[in-house]
Amino acid sequence: MRTFTIAVIAGDGVGTEVIPQSKRVLEKAARKHQVNLSFQDFDWGAEHYFRWGRMMPAGAIDLLQPCDAILLGAVGHPDIPDHTTLNGLLLPIRRTFDQYANVRPAYLYPGVQSPLAKAKGGEIDLVVVRENTEGEYAQVGGFVYQLQPEEVAIQTSVFTRRGVERIVRFAFELAVKRNKKRRVTSITKSNAQGFSMVLWDRTFQDVAAKFPQVETESLLVDAAAMNFIRRPESFDVVVGSNLFGDILSDISAIIIGSMGLAASANLDPLRRFPSMFEPVHGSAPDIAGKGVVNPLATILSAAMMLDHLQMDQAARDVESAVAAVLAEGKVRTPDLGGSSSTEEVTDAVLEKLG
């Protein structure tokens, strides 16, 4: 029986609630397909920071590297600045393991009500591909006259031809693999950002020329935000920078009914290092500890992990179980208009897994 080693970082807030539930689903799916999953739990995050002054220990990366994949719950705490949590755990993992492709699918499941009046189940089916290691999140810059009235903050975005080309190529390859609309939409703000975004536009055109079978569209980020609301059904694969991809994927998450359904993968497509899988919803401190957080985003992220580990049928089984639960509409958490608990929703998914 083949064994995969999965690093598990439950993290903070609702992360500690959804991770145990997703592990239950993973274990059942793995048994069904005669695969063993060996979980290695790492107690990193806000509590680690309060005790030791850092989000994870100095040797954390070395502990993660031998693993086949990483499953992350959430990171963030109201008493810790967001830039501290981000730069203390998420970004070091993404960059060290060159997880340059952040993949965030958005599918409106039948049985789920979108806040868009005209949207029906199955009509929204897109993927936001976000460049994940450079761009606006490069953390290049600094302060001058810090904490003085004349304080100056300098924040520099970093765009490389290599970085743009590989994420754009990934988006085109994904559009071909999905074999749906075969359309890639590029998101920039090149009318205002005349260097980084112009490089992005030129690179997109060069890569697009190598995929004549794929339709292309280029949108400014403000127009894209509008069209995610106005015509979401027209999108297939959307590729954007670190910042633009982050913002647009929150819009795509909410138009499919809830952030509680938004899964994501931080991929090293070359498989040199472990990839990381996490729900988009974050630590959600407002509902943490109440037992009502929607576990489906984490379960769907786990399905993406199974797919990345080339357990294709196990991934499809988990996705089908989630779809069946949502289609029935009997068991659902408050974010979807129900009153079920986190555990009850997971129990329903496990039942559908058979």
C-alpha cells in the first residue's frame, strides 16, 4: 500500500475546526482507494507566536520539505498584525517551495444560492490563477523617518519575465486541460502601471501565440471586477498578479454562494517541493469556536491535494460527495442559510462517500 506523508498545519481560529474534519474525509477516501496517508501535525500559528515570538520555528521549512503535501487550515489572529502572520508563515512557505501557481476554482454548485439574481447552478465555473511568489507581495521596500510625522513608506512590486511567463503558461495549460470554454483572461492595470503591467501584457501575448486553440481576453482589473458580477459565466481561466488574483478570487468565492466553499492550492507545478492546500476563508475569528464554520472549502482543498498526488478518482469521489450534499440541501452551515454544525456537514459528506 502506497503511503503519502501529509504535513498538517491547523493554524488559527476556525482552522483548528475544519482541519480535523477534512482529515476524516481524507482518511476515508484513502482507505477506499487503498492508499495510506500519514499525517504529521505541526502546532504553528498565533499561539506559537505568543509563546515564542514567531509564527513557526527556525527549522520549520526543513521539517516540511520531506512531506508529499501540506494541508493548512488558516493563519491569523486579531491581536497580531496581518503582515506579521503573512510574512511569518504563509509567504516563507510559498516562496521557499516555489509554489508559484495559486489556483482558486469557483464553481456554483446546484443547490447553492448565489447572491447574483440570475446565476443558476453550474453556470459559474471559473478558475483564478494567481501568481504567488513575486509581484506586489515581494516585500521590497522600507520606511524612512519611521514613526515620525514625516514618515515615508516605499513599497516596490517586482515582476520578472520568468515569473510572468511561467504563470501565464500554467494558465493556458490549465485551460487546455479543463477543456471547457478554452479561454484565458489576463488581468492587468497597464493603463496606470506602465512598466510591470506592460511587461505582463507583452508576455501574455507571446505565450498566447503558442496556444492558438485557446481564446484570449485582456481586462483591466476594475473592469474584471465588474464583469465577475455582470457576466461571470463568460470566464474560464483567469490569470493575474499576486494582488489582483487575491482580490478577484474573493469576488469569485462570494458569487458562488460563500467563502466557505472556496478552495485553493499553492502549487509547485514542477513537483520539486511539497505543494500546499488551504481554504480561502482565513481564520474567521468572529465565528471561531462556535462549531458552525463550513468545512467544505477545506474538504475541497483536500480533494485538490488528492488530485495533485495523482489520486484522481479519490479526488473525484470527494468532489462528488460534496456536490451531492449541497444538491440535497438538507445539511448546511449558517453561511449557506442552514443551521447544521461543522461536524454534521462532514458526517453528510462521509455518508455520500460510501
